[in-house]
Amino acid sequence: QLILVESGGGSVQAGGSLRLSCTASGFTYSQYCMGWIRQRTGEERERVADVASDGGTTYRASVQGRFTVSRDNREGALYLQMDNLKPEDTAIYYCAALRQYDAYACEHLADYGHRGSGTQVTVSS
């Protein structure tokens, strides 16, 4: 059974930092695209940052240069370092995983990826 557990959310003021962590179990971690998706109140889920099985990273334009995603295949862990946070980053953040059958798996992470229960990030102005 694929299990994803997030931690590290919280409340910060604009300009602050948070580090999210995700522990994964129940699947061959190295064969999956791993990433972070978020859902803001009243909006659809959106892709934030992810790491493909080959290590390639992709970032949403609005977080480029502020967020850093990384994975540890040995530990089955995923991280998201979030710096210079903005109020518009307020959302529930989910760790997500999708089997990397081809080069396009990460593009479908928000729609089809397995997700954890999420962790709340709140940024106040």
C-alpha cells in the first residue's frame, strides 16, 4: 500500500520560510515522479514542484527561485524548502507520487498522483 505522510506546515509571516517533508512507503520510490501539489481555498489543485525519477526538477513559475524541491531515494523522502513566502502561497500542500512510465508522468501529478493527507501552510501579510 502506497503511503505518503507530510509534515512541516505552519503559519508564518510574509517573507518567512518553511520546510515541508514527506515520508513514503509501500512502493519502489525511485521509480516514481515525486512532488508537491497544493490546493488553495476554492481553487483546483495545482502542481508546485516535482522531481522526476531521473532527478529532473520542475517548478511552477510563481515559486521559481523561492522554493527548492529535493528527494532522497535511499530514505524514501521528499522535501520542499520554501523561502520568501507570500500570502498567495497559503494552501494545503500535498505530497504526491506517480509511477514514472514515461517522461511526462510529472505533468499529470496534480490530476492523477497518489496524495497524502496534506499539511496546511498559512502566510500572513
